[in-house]
Amino acid sequence: MEKEAFFEKLHQNPRPVVVDIWAPWCMPCRAIAPSLESLGGQFDGRVDYWKVNADESLDLVQSLGVRSIPTVIAFRGGQEVARRIGAQPKIALGELFEAALTGAVQFEPGLAPLQRMLRLIAGAGLLILGWQAGPSIILLAVSGVVLFSAVYDRCPVWRALSPRLARLFHRPQATQVK
Amino acid sequence: MSYINQASWDRIVRIALGIILLYLGWAGVVPGGLGVFLKVIGFVPLITGLVGWCPLYALLKVRTNKV
């Protein structure tokens, strides 16, 4: 799809849009396609679901700032409200459709780069120390927790489980309006 | 995030201090009771640095970061 044609269609579209940027050779793209198609059916009439072949739309892909595929972007009123990169569980993809529909992003915005770096350095330091000091089970366990806390927002298992855990404990989700 | 009351430099210093104290305690550099004390107390600056929130700052109503 041409860049100009895409943005014209996007701005004129009466409904919010979820755009799946994929390629035929991309295995993770194929893995999430059934979930996206199912969600496209579920949200039919409320959110439109478009597929963009990255190989045929290099200009468009660049102008959307896509660096890896699959990337799924939610648009509302022609403006991007949320995006997810890489293979995602269906629940996470469903959040994108919800984000397009409501404009509210229902998932955690993720760690700040400094926060992530500090946790990684501290976790690595504790891991080395734990290994040298015995090894010490306590320090190794703490280093595991700290290292996981540095990457939890990118862990697909955590992403799949956290909304369920939140519902279980009735904890309100973080809401961010972009 | 609103709960954070430490600046970036403060957090880096705390994490470094925590790792040094834990190293002195757990690697056996400091023996005896002081070593055991360091094994435990080292977690305090480390955790407060990682979380970005210092309870003592909150108690004294001070902060090193900008609101």
C-alpha cells in the first residue's frame, strides 16, 4: 500500500483501526495472525482491522517508525494510541483493539530506560556476588528477582498472566491516555 | 511516577553502595558480627535505590528529585 493512500484512508475512516504490519516470511507474524483475525471478527463494525505487507510497503513502514515485525498499531481518529512489537498473546492483542476503541491504553507503559538499566546492573552485580560468595542461594534468588523486574514488561508469560492476576485480586489496571 | 523521591544520581549512588556493602559482607571481606551486619544492611540502600523511594526522605519530607 502506498504511504499517501494509507494515511488518506486512515484519516477518512469512520472507525478506529488496528494495523498489522507483517510479511509472508515472518513466522511470528503467522503465529499471531489467527488471533488478530479472530479479534478483527469480534470487533467487527467497531474497529477495522487492516493488514500491511511490509515487503510491499517499505515507505509506509518507515514512515510509521516500524523497525521490526510483527508490529501491531492501534489508531483512533487517525492518531496512533498504542502499539505492540513482536509476537503477543491474544489477550495483549485484544488490549490493542480496546485501546483503539476507547483511546485508553489498558496496559503498563513499561519501564523507563534508566530504571531498566539500574535493575539490570544491580541484578548482574548480585548474580556475580552470589556466585562468588559460596554460591549463596539468598543472593542468587534476589538477583533473579531483580533481573526479572528489569525485563518483566517484555516477558510474554507475564503479559499473559498479569491481567488475570489483576482481575483475581481486583487491582485496578494502570490507565494511560495518549 | 509520583512516589519516587530520589534523583537519578541518588539512586545510582545507593545501588553502588548497596552492592559494595553486600560484597564486603557476603564475600567475607569483613568477618564476624560486622560482616553479618553488612550482609543485611547492604540490602537497604540497594532496595531503596532500585525502587526510587526512600522512607526516611518521605518522613522528613525531603526529596532529591524534581517534582
